[in-house]
Amino acid sequence: MLGGTLPIPLYALRAPRMGFGPFTTTLVFAVYALGTVLALMAFASLSDRVGRRPLLAAAVLATATSTAPFLLADDVGTLLAARFLCGIRTGVFTATATAAMGDLAGAERTRRVSTVSTAANMGGVGLGTVAGGLFAQYGANPTHLVFWAYLAGLVPAFLAVIVTPETVTARRWITRRRAVPASS
């Protein structure tokens, strides 16, 4: 979640250089939300089939890959692509990490897992915005340095995923049919 909000304070720096205004800023937010929702719809149950750890490891690698367009962004199209990819990996992370925490904690601690998951998600949202703002205000070359620092932070995250025990022992090849509820 931190990585999802990290770029937000940088829009004030990017907008004049890229020549965009409020509508494009809104579009950038919408593309992120679209990526997140699509990832939740498409990948929320994938970790039930392939395991939590492999999907979390893939999500960390995808996070590193989705950070690269932010480093390269010099036009609105690249920024939109970066935000869409960022949204996708946020959706994969959110669903998989919450499921993994629930598995590791056990059924008797579901309330605690829910609280910790919510705090981690909302804490990440807040910390990402603050960190991005600090880099924007005080960093040299903030639209790049913040992402290099973020990439460095992904190394211990990847190592943590590697040492975390796999909680899905019996792969469940369940395919859930997605449907939009009918309105009355």
C-alpha cells in the first residue's frame, strides 16, 4: 500500500513538466483504482491454487517491475501505465498477504488478522503519502530518488517472503465463476 501512494505527492512536480491538469490527475487515480479492482477480481483466489508464497514472491518482483515506469515516466501515457501496473500489484498483494496472515495466525485469531491487515493497509497508505511528500519537498531529484529508495526496500520484503512458510499445502484448483449481481 505504501508503494501505491508514494507517487501521489509527486504529481505536483510532474504536472507542469508533463503538461497535465486536474482531469488528467483524476484519470491517473482512476487508472490505479481500475488496476486494483481488476487484480482483485482476477487474482484474489489464485493463491489458493498456487500457494501464498509463490504469489507473494511474484508480487514483489512485479512491484519492482511496475516501479520502473515511474523512473522512466516523462509523459502522461507512461505515467498512466505505471499507475495501472501499480494498481494491479496492489490488488494481488492485498488479497494474498491478507490470506497468508490469516493462514499463519489460525482461525482463532481472525479478528486480530483483520485488525492488523487493516492497520497495515491504512498505515501503508499514510506512510506512502508522507514519504513521497518528504522526498518531493527535500529530496534531490525526488521523482526518481523516492523510487530507488522504494526498490531498495523491496529487497528485505522479498527475503521475508522467501523465509515465510507456505500455508497452502493442498493446492485447491477451484475456479470461481464471477458474476455481477442482478439489480432489483
